[in-house]
Amino acid sequence: MAQKPNQRGATRESIKATKHNWPSRTSFHPSKYFRQHQATLTESFMRLLGYPLATIMTVMVIAIALSLPGGLYVLLKNVQSVTDQWEQQSVITLYLFPNLEDTQALALSHRLSAQADVASVEYISKEEGLRYFEQSSGYEQIMSSLPENPLPIVLRVIPKQAVDIATLSSLQALRDQLAAQKEVEYAELDAQWLQRLANILSFGQRFVYALSVLLVVAVFLIVGNTIRMAVESRRDEVLVMKLVGATDAYIRRPFLYMGFWFGILGGFFASLCILLLSWWVSAPAQRLIELYQSGFQLQTFNADEIVLCLTISAFVGVIGAWIAVNRHITNIELQ
């Protein structure tokens, strides 16, 4: 009696014969479509839980990469908030030409006082300037030996606006306008410290942006390499799905959700690290604020920024997974 051949596993012909059982691509049922996505989302998360150590290591690397620019952003936000609360009376000092007469200087003083953006003008004559210089420098004998007073008439113009980063540009424009007066030899705005601070903040912002771009690229590479290894570990499964007629979109779906989970978990732990760090430094920062009797409140991630961090991290994870899985599933061809 003839024996039946021993069939252990499916042959290519038998697998291809099952293609007619694959769901039709032309029919679309929204409820079924979303149920499939929900099932794939849950299944991809359970796969991550199946490898807890590897998942934790990957998620924490992503979290550290995202928390660095996030922490610097919070630091810059607090520094910006502190500088916004600093208000100091601005002074524009006008040094007039040495040969200018007192009557001309007084006329200029009255004319400037009438401007809408000027609060007051202080007139400092040559003699007053010389006495102040002698008292502050201690060179009375040297100054008294000079044949004539070398100091010019000085006008101290006090604008109505207080000096801060927001009003710095308008005060500089006022300084340039006053410097254009024919009686003025030189005009100086007493806000160099604020200009330096503004330059430091601008440098810090650009540094944070550049670091953020580099670390986002690093997250792309981390997620892409992780998804590449996941595709290779499921190579046979991908091959079987191709044999039975699965589309690339169907094959790609679980890996995209895996990248989504890596991104969302990395963003969550990055936000948690930033919140914990802010809480840790809040006590000494509050004591420092009390010493300066300031009403400043330490700021950290708010709800909108946490949502933005999670959105960016999830987007980066999905895009990184998309690039990796598209490249590798095309290399898995039927033998």
C-alpha cells in the first residue's frame, strides 16, 4: 500500500494556494480597519514587554537624548523669565562738543526735555563735571594744574522706558537719534550689560537648537537600528506574510507601532526626568530667590510642553521606524 508523503510545514505552492483567503484589498470597513490597528498597537506593546531589559535600555537612551535639550530649554526659559523682571532706569549720556557754549547746551537740553519719549534731562556743566571727577578720582592737584577745563558739557537723558531686553531696541534707536544732534559729539546708552546678556541668551538658544537637532538625529539612529534588528529577528515571519500576499503597508504596521512606542515612552521618561530635576533644584533655588527678595517663580515643563515633547518623540520614533523598515523589508525577497 502506497504511503502518503510526510508534509512537515507549508510549501510555497500550498502557501500560495491560501492567497484567496487573504482579505480583499478593494473592500474597506472602517470599524474593522481600526480594530486591526488597535490589535496591532497592543501586540507591538506586548512584544516590547517580552524583552524588558532591551526595551528599558533603548527607552532610557532615547529619554536621556531628549531630556538634554529639554533641560536646557527649561534653563533658558527661567533665565529669560528672570531678565524680563529686571527693570532698571535707563540713562543716555550725551557728551557735547568742547567748544559748545552754555546757551547752546541749555537750548539743546530744553529741546530734548520736550520730546515725548524723554522723562527728564540733567544738565552737567564743565565745572560740575570737573568737581565730580576730582572727588571720585583723587587727582585734585593734577587737575588744578591744567591751563583749562578739558571736560565737555554733559547731558544725562532719562527716557520714559525702563531698560530691559524688550525695550532695548527702542532705547538704542533713541540713542542713535540723540547722537545725530549737531551739538552731540558722542552718545552712550548705559545698557551694555543688557546687550551682553541678550547676546548670551541668543547664543544659548542657538546652542539648544543645534543640540536638539543632533540628538533628534541620534534618536532616529537609535530607533532605526532597533527596528532593523526587530525586522531581522522576524525575517521568516515577514517572508511568510509576503508569500500569502500581504502588502508592504500591512507588514510595516507592527514595526511602525513599535517605533511609536519607543518614541512615546522615551518622551514620557524624558519629561519625567525634567520634572524630577526641576523639583530637586527648586528648594535651593527658592532660597536664593528669597535672598534677593524677588517674586520670581521657578518654571518647569507645563502641560502644553509635555504634550509637545510626547508628540515630537512619537513622531521621531515613527519616522525612524518607517525609514528602517522600508529599507529592510524590500531586501527580504522570496527565495
